[in-house]
Amino acid sequence: MSRTFHVLTEIEPFSEYYGGAVSRVVANLIQGDPEAYVIAPRADDSWGYKRDQVRCVAGFDRYGRLTQVHKNRLPLWIKLPLLLRVVRPALTDLRSTDVVWVHNRAELAAALSPWVRQHGAKLVLHMHNSHLRLPQQAKAIRDIQLDRLVSVSQFIQEEGASAVRLGTKLSVLYNGANESLFYPELRPPNTDEPVVLFASRLVPDKGAHILMKAMRILDEKGVRGRAVVVGGSAFGHSKTTSYIQALHRDAPPNVQFHSYCSGALLAGKFREADIFCLPSIFNDPFPLAPLEAMASRLPVVASKTGGIPEAFAQGGAILVEKENPVQLAEGLERLLVDPSLRAKMAAAGFAAYQDCFTWTAIRKRYCELLDEVRAT
């Protein structure tokens, strides 16, 4: 029997509420697979998986705290043996037919490589962001034999290709949206006060402060509409930070805030909205929220950066230059004042989602990749 072990990062609990994007991706990828296992520092029952499918490694948390204390500057000759000692107890029963699928940590793949090879198993590294551009991660992965480097977008694949061993097979596995949670609300167009939804972590990279400036421009122009900002400083909580305090202080009157939420509550916020906005100011790899907006039949205004344009290759969004509140305001205004344009763009995005980004479609590609890896 072939098994797959998905190894999360040292800071990623396997939880719908407290976990981040990697936790959500893994939970959806392995749905319906009784031979898939998750290795994580912590977990709860929120994803609904059997307890014997989730292996918690207490030392993972301690390792995460150690790297934070040292600001992630520990040399590889310390990190790799330590990581192997921490994670190996969760893989003592590894077999030659198994696949170890490491998420987002090149040094973790490097640490586990000797153990995986010793047992004749396969090793996959799945990158969800630009970590392979970091010198230490690139150094960790350069000389090890991966059976596949999987990237969350073409953008991330192009960034990481030069870091891995020559001849390593490369694949893209896009993120998806949960069709049982995110679906359209059948209601007439909101012509009174359309709602612009921002749903993401409230950190500078995601650009909520750019949205504040754009909404102020719209307020001063008298454009009808309001923004609802949903999120917290991290996954699972809404602890205040200086950045969040500044957002509240600088918010114009047409902006409202809502605390962090996930699952069905978050999906409900999408169905209450008319437009989705993600003004990221960094190279956002391939975020989940715009896909969830497409699944909810919302038109999107987002930054033209990172992997975001790949999600909208078939339409569904107005893409603007990052860190440009004027362009962002113009894009939002086009949709706020024109219900027919909103409907047209929403339909295009929803069609693209149905074709490419349901988790059903993504799982099919994931299973194909597993078959390819096992066949090598």
C-alpha cells in the first residue's frame, strides 16, 4: 500500500482556524485519501481527519522557537541534524512505496533526504512562496536529489528552478477553492452601496493600507460603496499590532473592520460582498483568497504581481500596479459604478474557477503527480 506523508512547516498547525495557507492546501489535497498522513507541530480536529492520519511532533515547536530566537540564522550543519532528529520519529515506519511530500522548507527536505533514500522512498518539495530565493534554503537544496519540485505557480517555479539540482523534474500545482464553502449568492445586484471585501492577514505585504488610501480617494469623489476588511495579524487571532492600529487610525468613513474568521463564517463574508480586493505589495505567490472570490462569483481588483495574474489568465479581474492607490481606486470605481461590468467580470472569473481551480480539479492533478513520482 502506497502512502503519502505531508510534512508541514515548524510553525504550521494542522487546523482550519489556526493553520495558514499550507494547512488549508494540504487538508484539501488529501481529502478522501485514507493513505495520506500529515506531520505537523500541532493539530486539532477541525479538518475532520482521523487522529491516526495526523502525527504531531512536539519537537517541531521547540525547533521553531529556537530558529526564532536566533532569527533563522542557525547554520545548516546545526539545523539539518536537528531537523532530522525532530521529524524522524514520525517516519520510523517509512517504506519504499511511500512518498514524503515536504511543504515550503528546503532545509527540511535536505534533512530528511538521507532517511528517505535509506528506505527507498520518494521525496517531493512543494514550494508555496519565494523561500528558495533565500541563500540558506537555496544552499540546503542544491545538492540533494528531489524526485519532484512542485511549485504553487509558474512564477514560483521560475524563481526556484535555478536553486535545485540540474535535471530535477519541475511541476506546477495551483491552489484551489473549496466548492462546498465558497459558492455564489443568488441575489440582485447591489446598486445602493456595493461592498468591497478585503480578506487576508493584516500585515503590510497584503496591502490593506493601500486599500485605505484608495477608499479615501473614492470617498472624496463621492463614489458610493464601502470596504469591509476581514482579518487579523496572524492566522487564528486578531491581536493588535502597530500596523493594525495605523489602519484603524487612517481608515476613511467608508471602511469597516471585522475580526479574523475562517471556514463557513469567512465564506459568508464573500457572499455578502460585491467585489473582492487584494492590493498585495509583494510578489504574492498564488493566494487562496482571490480563488475563493472567483468561486463566490465576485469580480476582483488585485495587484499585478507574483502569481496573481496566472489566476486571471481567462479574465475575472482588474489588475493594477502594486503600491498604486490611484490605480486601485480607479479599478474599484469602474466596478462600483457599473453593475453590468461587475456581472460580466464575475461570470468570467467563475467560469475560470470551474474549469481550473476547484479542489476536485486540483486533486486530480495532484494524484497524477503522485503517480508520476512513484513511477520514476
